[in-house]
Amino acid sequence: MNITMAKVMLSTILVFLMQLTFAQQETTYLITDFDGGGILPNEWQSYGDLGSHGVVSAKPNSDGKFYEQIWNGKKDEGYIVSQSDITFRIIPKKKLKEKTITNVFLRMDINCGGAPGTKINIVLVDGPNDCCTNDVNWQYSFVKNTCEWETIEINLAEFGYAYDPNNHEKSIDITKVGRVKIGVDIFSGTERQIVQFDNVALVVKDKVEVTGYDDSTSIPENSRLKSTAKDFLVGIAVNPSRVQDTDYSALYTKEFNSVTAENAMKMRSIFKGIDEEGNLSLDWTNSDLIVDFAQANDMNIHGHTLVWHESTPDFLKTFEGTNQEFESIIEKYITAVVTRYKGKIDSWDVVNEAIADGTSDFRESVFLERMGTDYVKKCFQFARNADKEVKLFYNDYNLVFDSKKQKGAFAIVDDLINSSLIDGIGYQMHIDYNFPNKLALKTATDLIVDRKLLVHFSELDVKTNPKGSIKEFSEKRDMEQAQKVYEVVEVYNAIPNEYKYALTIWGLKDDDSWVTPRYGFPDWPLLFDSSFGKKKAYSAFIQALQN
Ligand code: G3I
């Protein structure tokens, strides 16, 4: 017997033993370990639009070899993929007959090889082609920032984000699929990205702990969001007219223990002008109303937001004084607002959305133009000078999946940490019913926890019609939205208690949301329907905390 035969035999025995060992709970089908073992030993190849820019190699690691792709970032577009060379039946159909995909997991070891920020897409294909036509390609994406080997396990039920829009609605029925190819894509950027993977396996579990929204279990009538969440605040975005409307205020106080002013504490609402001596004219009517309401009802207050490009009064944009004068006005403004609510407002979004979408660069704004690239730090310093106790947050959207924006935001944050000026980060959770996935949420959340900062999921709403394709809210979308809310709450609740702050929902009823006016499609993004009725998403929030 030659060495190759012996290796194959050994690996076959190993696979058999692995199956035996886990027979009670799980069966592992090793696809490949890149070292001769598995159903598909080493038979992987690279392809892609710009595949030549990716160096693909098999290198030794502790257990033998792994597969590596390097994207050198020479072009703006393109991808490289490693994919099994042949299509194969991972699991004989008959074994899966009685299973659902919730029993099946893709397990692999993965690393980003010293290139933090790499965006990894794992793709399952159920058809004869490589991509997109006649096939369904389910993709699962996340950004990997900590470049150490880790074993990930993805429930196949969590794939389901098909990148062919025509197949978007489908979900994987693995009993019909039968043949599966697995690829790992690196979408290019201007920067080097690396994916290393090893020990790819499918795992079929007999007993799967169901972590998902269960529509068949009703929640007790007396459940409340705020009391079910034991270790963090549950917040709601409010505005002055609604806190004075008893239909709203009754629910606000019953369900929530924190408020954020949706608009009333923004600059445009408070800052009305500057006179010739440089005195500020400030209108506290709306912001006071909200503070009074929260205090009267013993609710926490998160201040939103001291500086935001979208809420800059016109007179500041056209201000004719010097940059120094501009800066001193901003200092006076921040000092005045923070001082007025000292001891009443627990935390502030100091600067909101400073990074431009899809880049790591500052967004253009009058603050950047007048105060320079240090403007964020200066604003944090002004806020800190005014109140030593108040918690200071940087708040932004898309940080979970826009890897460049994430990088830019964390560069700001790390600088603030070095100057001891920041207490927490707000991830605005304006997300879709099917995106981003749970692993991406968790990976991005870990970035905050790793830095020992407070985590605020600050503006949760879950779009159910992001592409405008539905006219009515279907039962299916209702369920999918609930599942996404469940995942968000699960990820939040798993944060170590000392880094939890609040999970804030961006509005009460579907028809109150900013989403429909902004995007022009009907949508149902919140936890209550337009008649103040609890949706499945509400129950999912509660369930995620109870399971
Ligand atoms: O109050 C006026 C009203 O008098 C007028 O008749 C009406 C006509 O358009 O406009 C009303 O003001 C609107 C205000 O919401 C209150 O409804 C503004 O036009 C509108 O621009 C404003 O939108 C807000 C938006 O921020 C801009 O400030 C949304 O309510 C608010 O949900 C949204 O929230 C932001 C966060 O602050 C930051 N993150 C993103 C998030 C969504 O855009």
C-alpha cells in the first residue's frame, strides 16, 4: 500500500469514527481538510472576474494545510472565489428526507491572515452553473476583523440571502437541492484582503437548539419589553407631540425605560441663530418637553445628537466669520446644551454619522471644513468639559456590514479612546428583514466589546419592503421581520453585562416611521402596527430574551 492509499484509508476511518462519536447528537461530513481527508480532498480551485489578482495557495498550518486567497486590491470591482472543483452530493438525499435545514450546519475554520477588515462571503449554489443564472446562490457575509483562526458554524437556515434578485424570495430546501457547491468570495476593495479556510464540514444535528422566533408559542399578556430585558435599557424614539398624546405616552411608559428624542434635540430644533456679539439664540421648548416627560416617568434619557451634518442650521452653513469663530460657536453650543441637561441626560451622541458611505473617509460637512479632521475629537472634548459624568457616544449606520465605513469609524473611535473621551458606540440598526445576518451582527458587536466600550443598538427598525416589491404586509414578511428582530436582540443580550447600555427602537408604530416617507415605498418597520397592536416582531423581542 502506498502512502496516498494509506492516507485515504486513514481519513475514511477518521470520518467514520467522527460520525460514530457524534452519533447521538450530530453527524459530521468532512468535506475537506486540505490535507487528504474528507469527501473532496484538495479538489478546490480559484476563479473569478479578476482571479489573477488573487494568489491562491495551500499552506501548512497546525493541522497540515489550509486554503488561502489573497485579494491584492488592485481593482475596484471583482471577486475571487474558491470553489470545489466538482459538484458533489454532500449528504445522500435519503438521509436528509426527514430533516429540515435547521438541522444542517456548515462548519469551517476561518482566518483573515493578517488582513483585518476582510469581507467574507460564503456561497451555497444549488444548480449546474457557477453563478446566478438558473441557480440559486445563497450567500452569507460577514467582516472578519480579528485575524485568528476560529471555528464558525452557520445554520443553513441562515443563508437565504440570494444574490439573484429573482430568487430573493426563495429559501433553501436542501432535500431538493441535493448538490451543493461551496465558495468563499472576497469582494475587492482598494485594500488587501485575505481569506484562509480549513476543515470544511457539514454537520447534521439530531437535536438542534432552536434559536429563532417561534410563532406557535405565545408570550404572556403581561410581558413588557422593559421588564423582560433585565440587563439593559429598552429605548424608544419619541417626539414632543407624541409624549403629550395619551395613546402614545401610555405605551411609552408601559414598555420602555429610556427615551431618545427623534428630532427635538438636534441642532436644527434647538439652535435658532447667532447675534452680532456671538451670543447664541437657543430654543429649548421641544427638548425640555421630552426631558420633563422622561423625568416625570422615571425614564433614562439618551441625547441625540449634538453634531450631525443633516441637522445643521442654514446660518451655520453660510456663516461668514473665521474658522476660529465658527469653532468657538460650536463649543458654546455644545457647552450650553450639555450643561442645561447635566444630571438629567445620561448619555449623548456627540457626533453622528461622520464617515461617508462605502469609504473610510470623513463625510463632507461644514464642521469638517471649518474645524478640520480633528473636529470630532474637539466636539467630544467640548462635551466632556461641560459634563464629566455624562456618557459620550459616537453613532453611525451601516457599521455592521460596510467594512470601509466600519474601519473609518473605528479609526475615529480608537483616537477618542486614546484621549479617554468616549464611553460607547451607537450602531444605528436601520436594517432589512433579511440583512445583515446574525454572524455579521455579532462580529461587528464584538469590535465594540473588544474595546471595552458600551454598546448602544441605537435606532432599530427592520425594513420589510426595502426594494418596494410588496404592496401589503404579508404573513411571511411579518415572520421574517420577527426572526431578524429575534437575532438582533439575541446578539445584544449576549454582550457581557458591563458593556450593555440600551437597545432603542426608532419609533412606536409602523405608520410613524421615517422609512416610508424617505424611501417612498410602503413599509412596516416597527414593533407595533398602526393601531398600536403588538406585531410578531414584538413577541420575538420578548422571546429572544426568554430563551
Ligand atoms: O416638523 C416638520 C413639519 O412641520 C413639516 O410639515 C414636515 C414637512 O416635511 O416636516 C417636519 O419635519 C420633519 C421631521 O422629520 C419631523 O417629522 C423633517 O422634514 C424630516 O426631515 C425629519 O426627518 C427626521 C430625520 O432624521 C431628519 O432629521 C426623521 O423624523 C428621523 O427619524 C430621522 O432620524 C435619523 C437619525 O436622527 C439619525 N440616523 C438616521 C435616522 C433616519 O434618517
